[in-house]
Amino acid sequence: MSRLPKAVTGALDRLARLALWTSGFCLVLMTIIVGMQVFSRYVLNFSLTWVEPLAIQLMGWFIFLGAAVGVRENFHLGLDLLRHFASPRLNAAMDAVSMTFIAIFGGFVTWYAIQLSIRTWDTTIPGLGVSGAWDFAPLIGAGVLLTIFAVERLLRLGEMVEAAERSIGASATDGAHREEAA
């Protein structure tokens, strides 16, 4: 039984997809503008002053948005040795602790990034001419997404445990039937 309504899950699917597409777009755009800078500097003997600060902005977006989607999709590196020997309930408990810390971390990231944005609002990023607060916008966005996606995974833990236990039960039943047939 799902603990989240399908509408919420669907909205979070779309949000994760948007974050992933935005991340990919930022990566491609950063690659293009850095290529333009190399061409401009070494072929035209003219340096574009806005490329480096914009590339750093784009890098922040694709790294942090990608990290948030990685939390939702469970794509991050982990130590799985203990998980292979643990029961589904123990695995769920480890996931609950992990997701709780990630949600708290996302909240702290959001809070401190907002504080830093407020403090740097009056500064200007050289080369771009925009507020220094934009340096922290990727952290705010990613912090919010980290928190949302970690809470979603926490709420879905029950259904994941039930599915794992059904899978283990089905494997044990299949194994018993194979032994009887032999």
C-alpha cells in the first residue's frame, strides 16, 4: 500500500525530471561557453570576461541539482556489504537514519545558503554584473530538493520493506518448490 498519493509521487517525478534536465542543460551550456572561451583566447587572441563566472554558476547548478536527484533515485555511492547480510527491516532502519540525516542536512544547506544570499545581495559578481546572491541560488534549490526527496524516501520506506519481504518470501517458496521437484 502506497503511503503517498499518486498525484504527489507524479509531481515529484516531474520535479526530479525537471531538475535532471536542468542539470544536463547547464552541463552542456557550460561546455559550450568554455569551448567558446578557449577558441576566443587562443584563436582570436581575445578573452571573454563573462565566461568563467558563468561557467562556475552553471557548474553549481548541475552539481547540486544532480546530487538532489541522486538522493531521490538512490544513485549515490554506498557501502553495500552490510546491507547484503541484513534483513529488509534492518536495511529500512539504516535507510531511515540516512534519509533523516540527509533531510536535516538539506534543511541546513537551505537555511545557510539563504543567509549567505542575504549577506551578499549588495555585492556584484564581476564579469556578470549580477548580485552576488546568485552564487548561492544553486545551494538553496538543491537544499530544498534534498529535503523534499529525502522526506519522500522516508515516507516510502514502508512499501519498500513490504516489497523486499515479498521478494524474499517468493524466492524461498521457489527454492522449496525446486527442491521438491528434484
